[in-house]
Amino acid sequence: MIGDVMIKSLKKALLLIPAYAGILLVSCVIGVLVYMLYFNTAGLIAGKTLQLFDSHALFEGFFVVMPVVLVLSGTLLSCYRIRHSGGGILPVVMYALLGAATWGIVYPVFIESKNRWQTNPGMEIPSLTAGYFRHAGKNVVYVPYGSLSAEECPHDADAVVINENAAPEDAVSMQMINYAEMADESAPFKDILIRETIPVMPGWIMDGFAAIETRAEYAWNAGYVNWLSFMSFGLALFSVYALTFCSEWRLIDIIYLLVMESGVISFNLLYFSDYFLQFRESAAGIGTQMKFLTALDEPVLVCVNVFFSLIFVFIGITAALTRGRKNKRRGI
Amino acid sequence: MKRVLQILFGYILFCFCVCLAAGFFTGALPELLEKSVRMYRLYAGLRLFCRILPAVAVTGFIIGSAVSFGRSPEGSVMRFSPAMFERYRHVIVMGLVCSFVLTCAAEIGTPFLGSKQQQLEQLPKLVREYVRIGTNAYASGDSGSAYQYAQLAVKIDPKSGEALQLAAKAESAVKSFRKNQKSAILPEISRGVSEEGYTVSELRQRAEAAYAKGNWFDAHYYAETGISVASPKDTNVELLKQTAAAAWNKLSLAETPAETEEERVYKRKLDGYKLLMDGDNLKAYYVFRTLSMQSHALSIDPDVVRYLGLAGARLAAESFFIDETFNMQEFETAGNVYFTIRRADGSTDIVYIKGITSMKGTDGMVQYLRGLSVFSLDKNGAYARSMYVQYAKLLEVPVSDFDDGTRIALGIDGRTEYVPYVLLRSVDRDTDGIVNKPLYCYADAGEEDEKGQLVLPIPYDDFELLAEASKGAELMSIPALFHFAGKAVQYGYSEEVFGQVMLNRILYPLFILVIIVCSASFAWNYRIGEKLMFKTVWTAAFPLFSVLAYIVFEALLWLYKLFNYVFLGAAGRQYALLVGCGVYIAILIIASIVFLARNSADAA
């Protein structure tokens, strides 16, 4: 009987490996394809043909999507575990091992390969098409002749400008327009007309993941101790899974998981913002008093991450034990 | 299903109240009139509700379904069980209802509330604009207009000190002006006088009858009209010429110095008639208008009534009255309309209209254009000329009114049935000399060609589409958007943009249905345990779930819009809708199979 349970538990634990690999692969493929579509649409100019496949975007997309998938891997694996729960302690141990492998091996290998393989984008920058009304600031601009781009025409050029806020008699005029400013305004899209129909991916999401990536690269290049400091972020993310033992309804587990994961990511990002400036300054003094912490990159952040990880694990273990006892009493 | 509905509507109601409260108590307000603040906040709350409604509905549906499936999971031991088909039926019904409600919220609710808020935001600006125009009118001595504008401003904002002050000043000026004016009974101008209504032989008969009665004006008029419409081979022409000559001789007898009042009036009528015959309809109109206002007897004089009506009707084809445009701004149906007209010679006209007011006229729709600018570029894109007029009147005229030569010269396509005909000159109804003329500027001083009318060589229906497009593709009606998407490029708009927005809006119900069916599978997988007690504390997590649902929904919407560009890129505008429909139906089928394949093994 115990042997059967152990075999079942082991089987469930071992199944986590292909499941995790599959989750990473599928997420990465979907992410890269979506990135390529976004990249191609962002490069679309009114009047020109949309490029559906772009090998450069596909290759570039891998290096953009993979770190996001790695950061969210804990969340994805936790969702899988909630869906296929049970199996005793072994799947939990396997979950922890997979988390350690992701942050200890896969992430550093990815950074190394990124440094080696990633190339600078060499995409041809398309020029704006003539004959369309485009918004530029508070005005509407009609590009009257030829295709022009910020690169071809870095200086001012003539265009018909409609100023909706001017007195009606002065609303339409020929003015010097800075095409480079127009290009800046439509960024990351090449054409503001296209940008107006697709919500730009919120800057804070892009900036957030870019900041995590920068920190990861910095930590890896600065040495193992710094990488260990950075791994405390991964530890906090993976330990949120423990909270899913708190509720008996898996839908609520999912909510707890996603909310707390968002909380951990937000804190690790906001820690470097002005909101936490005072906290960082006051905590820096404590950090220097404890000698073993001075070797770490951001000792306070590491301490907070580890502290919260321990809390999550403690809550999870307590909830699991309580539920186990309850089930025993019920005879389940 | 009952349980799902209870939870869904309960949760939607809760969120509705929260949104209204949020609308009333939070958010910075733009500049508003004091009386508008409450309504503005109400609209803000409702708009917030419409915005989050998809996330709220999905949350309510998932929680409701998770509870409903969890409490009665029986009959689903095998995949594709009858019990699952029964549940699927309910899911589809709920999906269709949600789809309908969410589409209504997106298509009607949000645009309606947005425009209402925009209207309230515009009111302070409108008051300032009326006061500004009124003040200018008062300064230039037009106290009547100043009073009218001040009254409008006071109507919108009764507490506006500036408006009240202007109204008081202008009112006293108007009163003192009225005291000095003689009252005159204005006859009703007989409308519909039309020389085109008669055939040549009828015109000859009328001319002869008028001659026999000694009515020389009518005799000459009918005879001349008959000559102008008759073909050279018409046998009536000779007789008409004779009648015209005889009548003119009689009329000319009066060209002696007028001594009596009767002779002076006759002389004035003759002057007016000559002007009318020479094609100076505006001057003719003022001659007969002055005569008509001179006395009651003259106001009902058959010649005066007839030729005043005729001059007025002819004038209506080349000018309009300034008072027609009074108070129009308040009723504008479109604003900031711009488009290009590309000519065959490579030159381009950029048309910009600050505001459009549509009115039902006697001969169909009439549109008054405020702040009309036509900015012309030559084939090299260089400035050629520009025209600006404060107000213009646009009429729908049949292309058949133009001969082939004119039609081709104007650049009107042979298949076009009606074109917009724009009157650029407006005149005062009573006083000669008060004229609002278009202001022309030229790049080359030698090239002066100032016209009082303008024919836009585009179909009239397209003009109406352009007026609607000014609101933005998101706010156009779907049929208009469907028609306009294919024509967008020729008017300076992007086909891709309008095509994509068209797909976004037409496929939206299908997109929602797919989400609801996928949510049903999710709800089944994460359903509540059959015997698990529902804890009240869990309800605290539902708003958090809505926040997550909102983020996921926005991400999916983003993907949906991105994919619609892909459909356009892959299949072109004509087939994109078909391809899009096919793809979403395929996803719906897959999602349905996934749901139907759920069984009890996917247990809580």
C-alpha cells in the first residue's frame, strides 16, 4: 500500500519534468510567434504590405521572450501543479529542484548564449508613405510628396498641417515639419496610423521585464555571489506555490498564486524606483552592520526576498499539515 | 444555469454600484459648467463600468460556472457525455447573451457615454466662443447678432457673468434700433417658381396670354425662357421671338424719366427685371426685395411677388442667406472633417471643415459647413492656392444637371449620380452689400480665379461617409465603416486602419463567444468540490480575480487586434472578414471540443 503510494508519487514527480519542459517550449514558441507578429505590425506603414514572416524577428524574439518565460516559469509550473495536484511530497521536491535548475542552470546558460548569439537589429527602416493624414502632436499632418523617413530626412520638411485648435481661417497651412519628431512620437511603431489602432504594450510591462533582464545580466557578469543574490528573486517567485495549499478550492489557489506572484515581481521592480528610495537608504545602514551581507549585491532586497519565501513556505507547510490532519479525522 | 445567472448578475450589479461610486468620488474633472458636474461624473462611472464589463462578466461567469459545475458534476464519467452536451448548451446560451451585452456596451454604451462627456466638456468652450463672437458683433455694430449669441451663451450657462453682461448691452442696443425702424409687412416669398416646369409650347401660350393681358414682364419672361429652352428647329421659336420683341418694346416705352410714384415703381421693376434677365440675380433680388418691403400694396404686387420669388430661387443656386447659418454651431453633427481630392492632373485639394450642421431642406439634405478651407497643392506637392470661407452651404445636386463637358472638366466620375455642390457666398436677406465671400490666396499672383460656388468631384454619399469618418473609425456605424474601408485611400485615410477596425468590431461578438467557451472549460477544471463548504471569505478574492481577468482580457484583445492585421495582410481587405470568421469559428469549435471532452477525472 505504501509502496503504491510512493510509486504514484514518484510517477507524478517524474511527470513534472516533461510537463515543465513542454510548458517552457510551448510558452516560448507562442511568445516568439506573437513577438514576430508584433514586430512586423510595428513595422507596417500605411499603404505598404504587411510582412507576415520575418526570420530576424523570430530569432530576435527568442531573446526577448525567453527571459520573460523564465521569470514566469514558476507561475506556469505552479498553475500546472494546481491543476494536477496531489502526489505527496515528491512532486513538491521535484518542483523545487526544477525551480533551482531553472534559475541555477537554464537562466545563466541563456544569458551566456544571448551574449554570444544575439545580433544588433539590422532591419531596414521603412519610410513614411505620402498621401495620408497622420496625427503629429495636436496637429494633423498630410505628407504631400514622396516617401520620407526620419533617416532620409533628418531635418525639417514641408507638409500640410491642419491645426484643429487654431482659428478656423488659420487652420490649414504649409509648415516645416520635423519628421524625426513624428517618428519618435509613433515609436515603437513606424507609422502612427497603425499605432492608433493597436494599444501599445504598456510601457511598465516592457520596462519591467527589461529591468529584470538587465539586472540578471549584470548579476551573472558580476560573479556567482551576485547571481546568488539575484536568485533570491527566483526563490521568492517559486515559493509562492506554497500558498496554494491554503485553500481547498483550486480557483482560489490560482487567484492567490497570481496575485502574490504579481506582488513579488512588483516589489522587486519597485525596489529600485523612487518610491523605495527612503527605504533603501535607511536599510543600507543595517546591511553594512552585518558583514556576511556586504558581499551581496543588494543585501536588503535579498533579505526581504528570503524572508518572504520563508513566510510563504511556513504558511504552506502549516496549511498542508492542518489539511492533512483534517483529512485524517474525516478518514479521507 | 440558474446558479450561474444568480452569481453573474449579482456580481455585475455589485461592480455596477462600485463603478458608479468610483465615478462620483474619484478622478480629476476637466473644465465644466457647474450644472454639468453631476452628469459628467455619472457618465464617467457608467463608462468605467462599460470598460471593465468584459472582465466582470468573465469573472462572474467563471465563478458561477465553477460553483454550478462543482455542485452537480454528475453524469460526466466519460468524455463527450450527454450531461456535458447539456452543460454546453447552457454555456452557448450564456455566451450568446454575454456576447450581445458586451458588444452593445462596446458599440453603443462606450461611444454614447464618451460623446456625452465630450459634449459637456465642450460647453464652457462654446459659451466662451459665443461670447467672443457676440462681443465682436457688438463692437462692429451688429447688436442683433450680438444679442442672439449672448442669449445662446446664457441658455447654456445662465450664471455666466460675461454672457449676461453682453446680453444686457446688446438687448438695449437692439431695442433702441427697433424704435427707429419702420415696421414693414414682409410678404411670404413665393417658392417653387420654376421656368423649367413648362414645355416650349406651354411657355409660348403663357407668353401670348400674358401679352394679351398687357402683362409685359411675364410676356417677355415666358417668351425669353421659351427661346432659351427650345431647340433651334422648334417651330415655336419664331413666335416666341416675336412675342419677346413686342413685349420688350412695350417695356422699353417706360424708359422715360419717371415722374409719378407709379412710374418710379414701374422703372424699378423694369430695372430689376433687366438685372434678372442679365443674370445678375443678386442685384435683381435686392431690387424686388426693396420694392416688396416698401409698402403692403407692393408686397402683394403680382410682378414683385413673382420676380422676387424667381430671383430668390435663382439666387439660391449661387448664394445663401447669412441668417441661415445663425446658431448652427450648436447643432453640428460632425467636426474637424478633412479629406483629399486627387485630380487627374496630379494636383491635390485638401479640404478641411471645422464643423458641419445637417438640416432637412425643401429639396433634400442641406449641410452648412463652418470654417471651410480648401488647400490646393500642385502635382509636385507645392502650395498652389487656398480658399477659406467662414460658412458655406452644401447641396446634393444630380450629376445629370451638368453636361458631359462640364462633368469631365470638373473631374466627376461617370458613375457618380449626385455630387456635393458648395455655395461659398452668403448674403444678407434684406440689405444689399453685406456679403460673406470666400477668401482666396494664390502662390502665383497672376492666377486669380475666384468662384462663388464649388463642386466637389466626389459622390455625395462619400461626403457623408467622410463626415462620419471624422469621428474616427471606432465611432463610425458598421455599415458606413464597411463602405468607407475600401475608399479610404482616395481620401487620404489608411485602408489598413479602417479595415482592421472593421474586423475588430464585426468579429468582436465571435471573439467574446470564444472567450466564454474557453472560460467554461477553465471553470470546469477549477470547479468547487461537490461537498466543499463555500466560505464567505472567498468572495474577497473575486475582485482580485476580476483584476486578473481584466489584464488577461486586455492582453487577449491586444492579440485579437494584432491578428486582425494579419488577416488583412494575408487575405486582403475583401477576404479578411471571411478568413477572420473562419479562424474564429475554428477556434470556437476547438474550444467546444475541449469543453465537451471534460469529464469527472478532471476533478477538484
